[in-house]
Amino acid sequence: MRGRMVMLWDLFGDLLAARPLRLAVLCALLTGCASSDGPYVFADAGKYQFHNCEQLATASKQKHERQRELKELIDKAEQGAGGQIVSVLAYRSDYMAVNEEVQVIDSTVREKKCAVSPPGKGAPR
């Protein structure tokens, strides 16, 4: 019995030592998920499934406008001293969430075969 406890304790110690590596891998996976076409971290993939094409066009326009605003705020924040930190704390998560919302809308538009006009030239993609 004592031998098993020692083995379990050694295993537990090894797992604790591997925690930083697991955390780094988890962050890398989440970063990959945030930039792909699903699964989403911030957005609900089914949020727009009951919207019609006109509602999708309106939502797309609003999200692209918000995306542009956040990008401008990030760019402005990064120009100042400590701007990277301000950018990450204040705007980056909102920007990622809006990007995922845009991906969900675009995916729904494709599924429903809507003829939604592309966003304005000022909207980053």
C-alpha cells in the first residue's frame, strides 16, 4: 500500500511540474481556435441561425463597424507608452469577440445562401 502511495505522489509531482507546459499548450490551442472558423471561444455558433437575410445584413454591418472602431482604438493605444498593455487589457478581447461574431455571421450567410453585400473598404477582415 505504501509503495502505491509513493508512486501516486511521484506521479502527482510530475503532473505539477508539467503544469506550465500544459498551460502553454492550452493557450496555443485557444489562440488557434480564436482565429479559425469554429469552434468559437467568445461567440455562439447558433446565435444567428434564425435570422433572415436582411437581419444578417444589418448584423454584419454593425459588427464590421464595431470591428473597425476597435481596430482604430487598438492602433491608437499602441502608439503611446505602455500602449500594448492598454490595448490588450481594454480592447483585444472585445476585438477577438467581434471577429468571431463576424465569422459566425459570415458562416450563417453562406449556409442560408444570402446575397449580403461585402463590408465597406474600411472594414478589416
